[in-house]
Amino acid sequence: MKRLSLYASALLTLLLLFSSCGGRKKALLPNVSGKAGEVVVVMDRACWDGPLGGCLRDHLAADCPFLPQREPLYTLVEVPPTAFSSLFQLHRNLILCDVSPRIDSARVRFGNDVWATPQCVVRINAPDEATAVRLATDNMEHIINFIETAERNRVIENTVKYQEASIRPPVKKVFGGSPYFPSGYVLKKITDDFAWIAYETTYVQQDILLYKFPAERTGRDFSLETLLEHRNAACRDNIPGMFENTWMTTSSFATPSLNYVKYQGRHFAELRGYWEVHNDFMGGPFVSHSFYSEDGSEVITVEAFVYAPKYNKRHYLRQVESLLYSWSEE
């Protein structure tokens, strides 16, 4: 009986050891390096200069939509396999391309936390470049979403860890839920149907707006016309400009894009466009998520916008847009 008890105890120890292996491995990994929005691409120079490199550049370095200046979706850094040292292995976003006749199983694989954490790694393995291009093209939407999700989750994780905890309770009281807000954000205004939270420095503003309106429970609730009508009304009534007879509105420079998104079980309408100040020269990009309230009686919109006239805006918009995905009723 004693021997049996010792055996059971040893077995339990082994089970606990193996069950915690993944967590221990992650805890032992170093933090990722590299700038947000960077992707290190590891491939032979011939492939980088050929169709495969062109395919990745055409998609991953395409113009980021709805930014005033041309900026790539991601900044690509090409590294030959012979130079892929420990310095690059710690990078936050990696695409590893292995094109060789010895490969008998062409595929794209996705992994996390291989050399560092929180890291995303995409591997493209193919016996020839034509097959690699086909694989990359067929999986490009998944590749972009994988990297975008990793970038977004890093922002959310840090935000939750270092949040400005005083903001969520009043926002939740009005809207039934709230995004998380990083340290440094302040609640500038809140009413019974509107809230404005902002992080402001000398030359950069990153802002979150929340507003709501009664739902009709028809197809019109999330039409472009309805969403723009309520956006412009909320901004006109709550966000004045610096001078008399000025207020925020939606720019007519380009028609905003409207997409319907499902994310972690939530459905929302994503509106992306430009904002401007009526009768003034201020402006910048915005993106919003609109969805039904928990009881379905109202449409809630959570919007991120950026004002950074002296700087490129991709990084600032990606940061504040990520906060929209942290919405929670808890």
C-alpha cells in the first residue's frame, strides 16, 4: 500500500510538471524585441528579389487604408537565413520562408512564442518558389490577421496590466460595458449617452468616443447612412473646435468604408474614414465599432481617432484602435 501511495504521488508530480510545461516555457522566454508594426522576413536574397518577395511586399507593405500620408501596412525587414541570429530570433513578428527541393510537404504554419514572448511566427515551406507564392497568396488573409491580432493583443495585454482603473466604472454605468484604457488616459466628458476619453501630449492626441442611440432593429441600424448620421450628430453636439462655429464631423474627402466583422463571438459594424473640423483645418483618421447593446434596445458605437499633424499615424491609430477590441461587459 505504501509503495502504491508513493507511485501515485510520483505520477501526480509528473502530471503537474507536464501540465505546467507550457506556462513555464513561456515564463522563461525573453520578451520580444523590435518596433510595433515591424515584420522580419527570413528568406534567400533570390526569393526576396523574385516573385515570393514581391508577393509579400504587395500585401504586407501595401498602403495602410485611410491614413492622410502613405504608410505601409507593415514595415518589412528582410534577413537572409545565414544572418538569422539570436538578435532577430527575438523579434515580435517573424515570417520564415524555406524554399528547397528537399521539402516534400508544402504548407504554411502559424506559431506563437517560439524564441520570445509574445511572439508570432509564420513559416512558409515549399519545394519551389512558384508553390511558395501560391501558398502565400492563398493564405495571405490569414497571415495578415495573425500578425494584426498579435500586435493588437500586445497592446491590450499591456493596457489591462497598466490600466487607468478609474475610467471604466463610469463608462460601464452608462453603456453597460467599456474598453480598457491605459495609464495616462483621462475622462474628458461623460453624459447619459456620450463619453470622451483621451490621451494628449504636445503634438499627439489619441481619443476614444462612446455614444449610443435607440435601435430600430432593422437593416438600417448599421447602414453607412445611419452610422454617419449619428456620428456627425454626436460629434457636433459634444466635440467643439478651437474657434467659434467649429466642431468635429466626418470628412467628405473619401467615403468611409463599412465592414461587418465577427470577433471572438461578437458582431459589429466597422466604420473607417477621415474626420475633420468644420470651418477649420484639423483632421485625421478614425475607426469605429457599432453593435447592439446587451438587451438589443440600443446601438452602441465605440470610436478611436488620432490627431498627430507632425507625425506618421499608423502606429498611433493601431494603438488606440486596439483598445476597441478590449470591450467587455465584465
